[in-house]
Amino acid sequence: MDTCKVLAVETSCDETAIAIVENGKRVLANKVLSQIEIHKVFGGVVPEVASRHHLEGILPLVEEALEEANCTLDEIECIAVTNGPGLVGALLVGVSVAKSLAYGLNKPLVPVNHLAGHIYACFLDNPVEFPLVALIVSGGHTDLIYMDKHLSFEIMGQTRDDAAGEAFDKIARAMGLGYPGGPVVDKRAQKGDASAIGFPRVFLEKGSFDFSFSGLKSAVLNFLHNSEQRQEAINVDDVCASFQQAVVDVLVDKTIECAKFKGVDNVIIAGGVSANSGLRKSIEKRCNEEGLNLFRPSLSLCTDNAAMIATVGYYLYKAGVRADLELNAYASMPLG
Ligand code: KG4
Ligand code: ZN
């Protein structure tokens, strides 16, 4: 069988990542150099600091990935790179390295949308079938997407303000739980009572698949502020559990509604927030009740990585998509 090894580069936010994947499926290397500890000090990602660390870490990571995959640059068939959406300075580092590799090795260059990458993380360890509805929940995005075949993306809904992960990060910050907030809130929520505080669920107008989390975020911030003013003790576990349940209820409801609206049998959840234990449990239960097949990436593939970019890169490459050396890093880019 013909083998096609794709080397992928991902630097859209605070993870420097290089992967080598064979035929869009077999992960030979998946190296992620996380900058979380660096940005923790600032309570969030500082774009300029992220770019500098990508620059420092990326070339040794290419070497490590090749070593782990036990392959040489000659064996690589094409270079895939995330060119948006993301932090433009951070993207620029990855795009420059990918362009240099493609030019120096005379190999094709394939541009990949980061969000498509999150969806395709599911394809790495699941027998995903079309048509499907995908919920992408990350630090920067909350999107519902319909796909009837590979590389065909119809955006059904998007957040009108904060992304789900952003809301997790902001309320965690307000409670001094550190950065990134999602994993900590998730852990604390498991010890709390989800019905302790009645935070709002915003469903927007009937039939809309859009999301809005800024009202919920403000409700949590107001609750914290008012409790402080009244000198009432705050049960952090209960706040986390009640907030998380409010987010999960909306995410799950809209995803199931969207799947029904499109008449699909398959549902994907992807992106950093898809690692959330409450979301994973709740969507699994609802999909079972509704007779829908649910596909989730393994936990390590939920957050940013380059294996997911290599997988999309493989399908794009096979479809003949190529970028030239004029390829730019765009802060936002349409899906597809
Ligand atoms: O997909 P990702 O790694 O980067 C972006 O493309 O944004 O997602 C990062 C986001 C952060 O907001 C982080 O707090 C959130 O995913 N996250 C979680 C969990 N793990 C990561 N949110 C809720 N529960 C989790 N277990
Ligand atoms: Zn991401």
C-alpha cells in the first residue's frame, strides 16, 4: 500500500506542535511543547511571548518528531501548516518554518484551518461516518458545523460573544484558580453541587444554533462580587459545578437539536473544552437516548496538537490543495 507521510506544524496559540502522521491515520510522532507554565504568570496567553517561545522551540521539535517517527525529511511527502485562525504573530512562526521546509525540501505545502484540525482529531482514533454534526468548543471558538463529506463544512452556529473555553478561563481567573481555567473548574465541579446556584442558560431565539456565554460569565462574576460584598463565604466547588452545568446544558441541547435538524446519525465533539468530564458524560447520555453515534477525540487530542493538522493536511493534499510560498498567516480564516 502507498504510504503518505505528512509533517504538520501547529503554532496558533500557546502550544508549539509538530507531528508526523501516515495516511491521515497512523500517528508516528506527535510532539507538543506547551507554554502553559510560561503564560500562567500572566493569567492568560501573551501573544508576543507566545511567538518568541514558538521561535525558540520549533526547530528542535522538528528534529525530535523525526527521531520519534524514525524517518528522514526525504520520506515526508508534504508539509501541512495551520495558517489560521489564531494569534497572528504565533501563526507566523509556524507558517515561516513550514514554508522554509517546503522550499528547502521541494515538497508541497498545504494550508490547514485550525478548526478543521479540531474536528479531524476525532478521525484519528474513531471510525467516524458522514453526514455528521460537529461541536467545536475551544478557548477561541464555539461552533456547530455540518459535514456531509470530507472537507465540506457548513457553519450552523457560532458564539456571538465569548467562546465556551474563554468563559471557563475568565471565571477561573476571577476565583483565583489559575490559567487555563477549564481543567481546574472541571476538577472542582466534580466535588460541587450543580444545582446550588441557578445560573442562566442562554438559548437565544428559537431555531438559532448560535451561542452566547457572556451573560453567564457576568452572572458568575456578579454572584462572586455580591457574595464578597455581603461577606458571605463562597463555595468554589458549587460555583464551578453550577457554572459548568449551565454551559454543558446549552452545548448539549443545541448540538442534539442541530443533529436532529440536519437528520444526521453522527455527532462529534472536539476542541479543548471537549475534554470536560461533565460535557463528555452529558452528551454521551443524550446521544444514547436519541440513538446518535458520538465520536470524541482521546483526551490528549482534544487540546491543540499537530497530529490533527496532519490529518486534515492529508485529505487536503489528496484533494489537490496546495499553497505557494506567498502563504500568509491570517488571524481569522473561513473554514474549508
Ligand atoms: O482547543 P484548545 O487547546 O485551544 C484553542 O484552540 O483555543 O482549547 C483551550 C481551551 C481553554 O479555554 C481551556 O480552559 C479549555 O480549552 N479546556 C477545558 C478543559 N480542558 C481544557 N475546559 C473545560 N474543561 C476541561 N477539562
Ligand atoms: Zn485549538
